[in-house]
Amino acid sequence: MSIIRPKIPAQLNLVDTFSFYVQEFMAEELPIEEIEIREECLEDEAFFKIEIRKSIFEKCTFRNCNFEKATFIDVVFQSCDLSNSKFEGAYFERCRFVSCKCIGIDMSDIVIKHTTFEESNLQYAYFIKTKITDVLFDRIDFTESSIIESQLKRFAVMKSTFVKTNFFKTMLTNVDFSNSELLAPLVSIPPMELKGCIINTFQAANLIGLWGIQVKP
């Protein structure tokens, strides 16, 4: 899998107050480009259908904010807290989430391409009916989160945690979990979602019961 990295200019416009700066762009439905936002702290704000390109968010907090149907192209989120924010119906292309806190984030019904999640906490996150293409989860905690009825194409995981993760009706063919933790996934009976995925011997011993097989001590 070859992921295309965000294309961000060397010089960006530093924005002091994001919520104020974006109002005119949102009113006119214009894209916001080449900005850098640092240490912004917002809660319960609405950014419906906002479009951001070639930009960086660093050490920002957008807690319980509404980004439904937003567009992010060539955007980096560095050390941000996006917990409980809603991105339902959004579009992501060539993005990075690095060292982010995304507990309870809702990314249902989104399209996401050429994007990496790195060293981030996505516990209780929702990826429902999501179209995922060329996406990497690298050192991600996805405990008790959901990838439900989603389409995966060239989706990879590395050294990540999937404990009680809900994969209902998401086919995991060719996804390599062998260097990650995969424990007690929520799947169909029989577990059609796991057909063709790659696991290690220890994982196989823990997952064998999903096929109704009993191991005699």
C-alpha cells in the first residue's frame, strides 16, 4: 500500500481565532486554504460543510463539535483533541492524525482516502458505513470502537489495539492483524468478517471459539 502524504506549503497563514476566521468562508461556501491553527480550544461549535485544504491543526481542542459533511484535503491534525466530535458524511483525502485524542469520534458515512492515524486514541470511535481506501492505523487504540458495514480497500494496521471492536458486516480480507492485539471482536455467527484476514498463532487460539470449535484441555 502506498499512501500519498498531505501536500502542504512551507509557508502558512497563522490564524489566531479559528471560529471567527472561518465564518465568512462558511457563509459564502468557500474553501479555506493554507492556514495553521495552534492551541485553539473550542467546544460544542458547529462547522457544518466547512472545507479546509493544505492546512495544519496543532495542539487544538475541538470537543463535541459538529463537522458534518465537512471536507478535509491535505490536512494534518497534530496532537489534537477531537473527542466526541461528529464528522458524519465528511470527506478526507491525504490527511494525517498524529498523537490525537479521538475518543468517541463519529466518522460514520464518510469517505476517507490516503490517510494515516498514528499513535492516537480512537476508543469508542464510530466508523459506520464508511468507505476506507489506502488508510493506515499505526499504533492506534481502537478498543470498543466500531467499523460496521464499511468498505475497506487497502486498509492496513500496525501495532494497534482492537479489543472488543465491532466489525459487524465489514469484510477484513487481507487485513494483517498479526503484529497488533485482536481480542474478542464483535462479528457475525459464523464470523464471515474474519474470512481471509491474517492473524498469528496466539490470536488464532483466542478466536477459534467464534467458529463454535471447542478446544479440549
